Amino acid sequence: MKLSKSNLYLIPLFLGILLILAGIVLQVPSDELTLYQILDGESSVVEEYVGGDAYNFIIGASLVGGRIAGMLAVKAITIVGGILSIGIAVFLYAVSSPAEPKSADAFHDSAPESCYQNEE
């Protein structure tokens, strides 16, 4: 199929559908902290960033929260971008489809005869 001005709206339409599907399919990371870091021969719940366990939990939770928030933002941006792209496609379709011009004869043919009578 060759793209012309009359069917140029298909590009943003397909792009919008792909963006919406991508936004739906992307998965948000789990909210679990890392479970396999070894500290002095013992397994730990979180990775060791600093010396204290509480600080490690705070840092680990902040990183997981950042990953979750980032993926939610990516999902929202792709879905909204898809909706905007489909809106652009609808606009291009409306602009590219030729409107049928109405002539004066078409108006006179549809008007009742009483409109043409002179009242004296």
C-alpha cells in the first residue's frame, strides 16, 4: 500500500496503537528488596551500602521505590503519547478527507416552493 496524502493518517494511528500496547505490556518491578547479598558469610535481606542495617534498608527501599515510580511514569507517558498520536491521526483524517461542496442549486432543490412565493 502506497502512502499518499489521503492515507497519511495511518502512520500516527499505528504508532498510537503500538504506544498504548507498549504502555499496557510494560511490567512494574516488584516491591521486594534484594535477597541474596552475603555479608561476612551470612545472607542478608538487602545489599550492603553502608555499615548499618537500618541505613541499608532505607537505601534499598528508596532504590526500589525509584524503580517503581520510574516505570509507572514510563507507562503513563507511553499511554498518553499513544492517545495523542491517535488524536493526531483523527485530525489528519478529518483534514485529508475532501468535503463535498454544496452548490446553490442543491439548496434550491431542497427548499420548499413556499419559500419562493412573493407575499403581497
